[in-house]
Amino acid sequence: MAVNRSVIRGVGAYVPKRVMTNADMAKIVDTTDDWIVERTGIHSRHIAEEGEKTSDLGIAACRQALVRSGIDPLDIDLVICATATPDRTFPATATRIQAGLGINRGAAFDVQAVCSGFVYALTVADSLLRTGQFRRALVVGAETFSRILDWSDRGTCVLFGDGAGAVVLEAQPTHGTREDRGILFSRIRSDGRFEDLLYVDGGPGSTKTTGHLRMNGREVFRHAVQKISGVIEETLVATGYAADEIDLFVPHQANKRILDGIARKLNVGPEKIVVTLGKHGNTSAASIPLALNQAFEERRLKEGSLVLMEAMGGGFTWGAVLARW
């Protein structure tokens, strides 16, 4: 039976020009390059300049994705931005991206699921494109996490960076089989009981301030491996694929130990996993599209490639998306 699928037509990315190395971090907190690399796998991260907003990063990433897709911005009728660091409390950063690209029709809104944001946004966009409400969508993950870090806390400030990544989705009729191009399956989950393990200690509705990121790293690690592995296995069962049939795993880039733990649990070789953590750090909702962009530029994505994206973030939220390139 013919169905609409959300086909990825283009991918793009942008990171700020300023690079902060582990040696730079050691000048402001009690840490060393060896300490950071051993525990996280991170060597450097990009930091937004003063006045460089989340929407600026998102617009740059979207422009590249649009050029690669060959689609005119005026043909986009849906913009979804996944971010936990919006320009303002409102309006939505997506509307600022929409305006910055000259798009004046359709809808634009933000999705807030922290590090799982891009997976959530893809899932929402896919649902709206499948129903025929929209034809073409920009889905962007954009973050300036440097703005919410406590730069005296070495357990968190060394982990995060700023950046943005985007994809252009287009609804296309397909045969309705698992061999179709486009998004084949998605699954999103959350469990608010674990809020206090990863959160920001502020907000307009509570403290009237932005606040800073707080995390129980040990517990987050334990839950991440379990929950991400679980949703990946659920995705494979639902689609009938085995882990060794996936061509490329594009995970959220949180910590090298988490990536290694999931790979061991699923018995996936390192050659199938895209890793950008070393040069970007954890860019929250931007990390999956940044990694997807790297895979594209390295020509690891070929037509027909089966790609699995997955993430877990504060909330807890987690999820996975399986797509054929």
C-alpha cells in the first residue's frame, strides 16, 4: 500500500568559530586534558561568541541543508527547532529561524526534549508530513549550552559545546515497505521521575532566572546505556532488522563511555558508529545532526544506507529514529 514517507533531502551544520581546547579549560577550572579525555573522550568544543545567538547557528545550518537539498526556502512550509537554549523565553527560536530564512508561510515552533530534542523533532515532523498537513520541513537542532554552564563546576562545564545541525525533509509517496527511502520508524519515551539527575536549576516560572546545568553523572551514565539500548532493540524488533543490518549508527554525542557501552550491548563494531564527540563535546539537540553532517561529508552515507539515530536527555527523555538515506 502506498504511503507518504519523510525523505531526507539535505543535511547541514554550523559550529561557532571559537574553539576551546581542554588546555583552555584547564586555565579556568581544576582539570587536565588527560582527566577530560579519559572520562569523556572530548578534546575540544566550540563556543558561541558574545552576541551569537542560537537562532544564528540554526539559520547557518539550515542554509547549508537547503543548498544541498536543492529546495528553495520559500518551498518550506514547516520549521521545527529542537533546543533547550532558546534565544528568548518567547517567541520560539524556530520562528526567528523561519524569518531569517525568508520563509513566511506554514508553521514554526520549538521542541524541548534537551539532548533527545532532535529525535523528538524528527518524529513530530514525520508525523505531520505523513498526514499531508505539510509538504517540506526544516528540522534543526541548535544549542548555545555555554550560556547555561557553571564554569566553576568541572564535572559539567568540560562536557558541553555549542553548534547546530539541520535536515530538509520532504513527503514523498512510497510503496509502504521497509525498503522505502525516508523515515521508517521512530519511538520516543520519557520518565519525569528522574528530573533531578539532569536539570537546570532555574527558569522563568520558578526562580525567574536562567539557572545553570546540574547533573549526577554516574546515574545518568547508568540510565543512558540501559534506556538507549532498550529503545534501539525495540526499533529493531518493530522493523524486523538485526543490528548488523544497520549501515550507520548516529548517536547523541554525550560521552565516549556511553557510546562504547551501547556498542558492546548491541555487539556493534566501531566502524559503524559516527563519533564527533572529540571535537564538538556534547552539543545536546545539535549533536545528532552534526554527526549526520560529518557522515555525509565523509561520504559514509550512500543512497539506500540504513541509518539509526538515538539519544537520551534530561527529563529523562529518550528515543530512536530509523531512516533509509
